[in-house]
Amino acid sequence: MSIYGDYIKSVIRTVPDWPQQGVNFRDITPLLQNSSAFRKLIDSFVHRYQDMELDAIAAIDARGFIIGAPVAYELGCSFVPVRKKGKLPFRTISETYTLEYGQSEVELHSDAFRQGDRILIMDDLIATGGTMLAAAKLITRSGGQVVETATIIDLPEIGGSSRIREAGFGVFAVCSFNEDE
């Protein structure tokens, strides 16, 4: 958890029973609309990673872009989008991952990283961990070294952060929510 974790968590809105009955949706739009809270969020990531000599931020489509780009800017490293299949115009490599009901695929440009580049993967939320793990596999296949995975929100009861750690990658979350919160 970050130095601003409790504050950031208090700004995130929980929407019960959306998009379906029994789901507590964690809405980050109030966080994005509050300039002070958004600054604290970005500062949380910058504070953690400023001395880690990162080469790039790999941010996951689409909400990962919201945090990944400003963090890359503040750290002075490059920004690489990890996109949904069919969204990148150049040669790509892809990785399939399992969803609750089916499969999906993420891609990145085949020339996105150099051998040994130090990469931080960012997304807005970790639930099952499938997207983050697919991105980590892509980066590793392309020659990059995943330094850590970072997110605004971890939902630890769903088990994604545990799966990511079991696969050998570190996890940093600004805040976490249990199902009953």
C-alpha cells in the first residue's frame, strides 16, 4: 500500500450490483475528476519507482493508459501500450489469456523493447490477474525484464495478485478492496 493509499481508496466509488447483480464495481472516475487525488495517485507510483532505473512503462489497454502515461513522463522513461488484439498498426506479438467466460488476447509491437529493458507493467485493477500475466509473458518473450506489476486497486479475494506473485512477479497496489467493502 502506498503513502496515500487510504486517501485514494476513500475517493474511489463503489457501485453495487454493476454491471451485474452481486458485483461491487470499483469506479475510478471520481479519482480522475479530483485533480488533487489524481496527483497523489501518480505521486504514489513515482515515489515507489523513481530509483528503479526503469526503461519503460507497459500499460494495459485501456485504463492502464490513464496512469501509465503520466508515470512514464514523470520517471523520464518510455511508454508502451499493451493493446487488445487488432489495435496496433505494426508487426505484433500476442498472448491469449482466459476470461471468466472465454478467452481474450493482448498484443504489443514486436520491436517495443530491447533485450534486458527494465519494464514496469501498469493497469488500473487486478482481479484474476490474467491480463497482467499475459502482458508479463509478452514482455518476457520480447526480451524485456518485468521489474514489477503495479495497479491502483487490488481485489485480493479474487486471487489475481497471488497468481501474479506465484508466477514470479512482484505486485504493488496503491489500495485494495475486499468484497464486503
